[in-house]
Amino acid sequence: MKKIVCLIDNLNAGGAQRQICYLAKFLKENGFNVTLLTYYNSDFFSYYLSKNKINHIKINENTKIKKAYKLFKYLRTKNHDIVIAYL
């Protein structure tokens, strides 16, 4: 089973956020192991992810350097097959 991480800045009420959530659901329904990764705090679509049992990882850091480091570290250590990035 392929492991896919979908990366977006946050889950506010925007069109790109809605698209990536729908994409994550579609991929999960088609047998992929999907994780959605965000690095800003906004959870408008988090209910949708939990309803569809999609793993959501939040990187909560105050500075851009710390966010970039944690993001890079997560992507390097989890060995995903595919990264889909929005924005």
C-alpha cells in the first residue's frame, strides 16, 4: 500500500483546503494510506478529516525556521512514497 502525505498550510474555509480534503478522502477510499499535514493553526475542515478517518498531523511552531525544520524532519523520517503539496 502506497503511503501519501498531503501537505497544505492550514485547513481554513478555502477552496484549496476543500480540494485537498476531498482528494485525501478519494485516495483513502481507493486503498492508499493518507496523512494530511498542516503547519498553521486553522481547523475548519478537521471535522471532515476525522469523519473520514484521515490522519491529520499539525506542526505547531512559532517561527518559520522551526516550522521548516519540523516539516523537513517529518517528511524525511516517515518515508512516504508520494507528497502532494498545495499552496
